[in-house]
Amino acid sequence: MLQVFRAARVWDATGGSMLHDAAVVVEEGRISQVGPWSRITVPEQAEVRHFPEHTLLPGLIDCHVHVTGQSYGVSPLPVPEAKMALLAAHALGRALRAGVTTLRDLGSTFQCVFALKDAIAGGIIEGPRLLVAGAGICMTGGHGYNGLAIQADGADACRRLAREQLRQGADVIKLMASGGAATPRELPHESQLTVEEMRAAVEEAHKAGRPATAHALPTHSIVEAIEAGVDSIEHGTLLDDAAIEAMLKHDVTLVPTLSIADRMISHGAAVGLPSYTVDKARALLPGRVERVAQAYRAGVRIAFGTDAGAPFHPLGDVVHEMLLLHEAGLTPEQVLISATRTAAAAIRRQSELGTLEPGKIADLLVVRGNPLLDLRALADPVLVAKAGQIVEGAAVEPNAYLEQIKATLYAHI
Ligand SMILES: [Zn+2]
């Protein structure tokens, strides 16, 4: 199939300037030409779409989500796997329409994440291209044992668990290096997995050609995870100069996920998120934006991640995170680079995704206005294409489907 997308502006994420009255030509789901309209050769029989007031840019990549977070804050009861898969499939469809064409799931104890990934890749259900960690790995009682991770103690157990995730099709290995907000009886500044434990799992990831990433909030855990060989740090909320130095020295990417704490407080508390989580999230607010600013100014590479997935912070809820990164000193263009080119590199898909260039997969987003002037232009896309397959754009709102989710979850009570 031949498609031409012509727009008032095309931003290709390669670092060049915005193209005016430009177009992208797509052949069989891949980009074949990008450039000013005057220089485009329109193939015969091409389907031409023209967006005279709009900006066309690469589809967004969110490097940190939890697609099975659908009952989080809503149901205290264990949720049957099949129900969770259906709720996640619904949320994934909405995320695609919100402009996110690739998601990386960083931890679920539901095995349906692997099935969801394959069903999307196979074209059975609609959603962003999904990369998954499977279950995260945490110590006994560690961060996320209540839904995101499986507990393992000692290097051998961590190695075995990493191998198990890889056997099932994991694209990345997720390690819990410190405490966080969402698990009882843990504190964000506490160390959890040891260097030895993390190193064993990282080795298995790297042997399989996959990256490893660590949930790590305080500097000592960030430094330990880097010592163990991880490729990126998730959150880094309590980082300081020593953490920045380690990230720079070892070329480690930071995925700040600033919006999750805000969403826990603004939309999670109201629907029943446990108070221990909301209180810990609130305690993490002071200084967090400034610390990301400090890391960014020092030259740390920032990749985009929201930690979305719960009804109060739905998949595709990206603009709030973008505005917080902008507050941390990134220009709107740098924010968009973090969510396209840099994100593609963080998930090791830079040869196929992240920019609009000939040969790459045609993941496209059309928005009204100019997101380089105002990132809020991304909140309500007009059209989204994944590998050239078009869906109509639609905004997502926190808790918009809360009643439907509750009805689905509580029907078994
Ligand atoms: Zn997370």
C-alpha cells in the first residue's frame, strides 16, 4: 500500500529544523521519502492525506508502563488473569489512539503481558507495539512483590528468574534496586537487591542481547545497579552528583517518570489508593524536578517514561510527564526527542523506530497546532499510524473508564 501524509509542518526527530509544507511517503508500512512537498515524488496510486493546519511527527514511545496496572487503586482483591488481559487490551487500544505507538512494560506478575505483546504483533488486537519485562525481580518483601515483581533471594535465584522471563519472551530484565512508594513496609531510600544479585540477572539479559534496567531512587541504589551493569535507571528520584557521575561514566540512560507521584496524589487518592502509597508519593515530591534538571544539565541522557497503567494514570497519559520534563529545563523539542529518538535507543529499536527517515517503520502522529511551541498540542491527536496502519486519534483522561473497570472487576463478587 502507498500512502502520502502531507502536513503544514513535519518534525522528523533527527535534530534538523521543522519542515514546512512537507510530506512523508509510506510504502508497505515503511517510510520511503521525507521532505518538503516540492521535492516529494508522489507515487502513482498513492493515497494522499493532507493536513493543512497540523504537525506530523513520529509516534511516541513510552519506556516505562505497567499494562496490567488496571486494577491498581480500584480493587484490593486478586484479579483473575483473563479479566486483567481484557482490561489491559482495552487500555492498550486507547493508548494507541492517544499517540503512543510503542510501549515498554516494566513489570507484571500477570503472564498475559506476553500474550498481549504477541496478539498486538500478530494484529489480533489493537495497541501500541509492546515490549515487556515479564515479572520484575525483587528481594523477598521488596518493591513490587504485590503485582509487579517476583521475589528472589541470592544470585542464583535472580539468575534463574531472569532466564525464566527470557524463556517466555522478555525484551528487557527489570530489577528492583531500592524501595519505592507502592509496596507496604518498604521505604524509597532503602537498598534492596544486592549488586551480586543484580549482576547475575544483568548477565543473563546481556547474554540474550537484551537490556536490563533498575528501579532505583536513591544514589546508593543507582550506583549499585550501575555497578551491576544495568543499561538504564528508572525514576532516580533521590539522585545526587555521585549518581549523575556514575550515569555519565557508564553511559546509562535515566527514565525519570515524574508524573506518577502527581497522579497518585491528584487522581489516585480519590479512588482509594492506599494511604501509605499516597503519603510516600507526597514525600517524594520536593526537589524531584530540580534533580532531573541537574542530571539533564550535566549531560545525562533522558528517555521518556510515565509509569502509567493504573486507571488514575492511564496508558497514553503523556502530556503531564512532558510538561514536567519541560519544567526540568528540557525545551519542548528536547522533550519530544526523549519520547522518540532517545526512547527508541533506550529500548534498542533505534534502527527501526524513533525518527522519520527512509527505511524506518511508519509510526506517525498528526496533531493540531505546533507541539514545539506548546506540548499540550499532543493531548488530542487527529490521527495515529502504526507501521502505516491508521487509527483515529483520541485523548485519554485519568479515571475516564473507572466505572466500566469497576463493573468488570467487581462482577465476580
Ligand atoms: Zn514502574
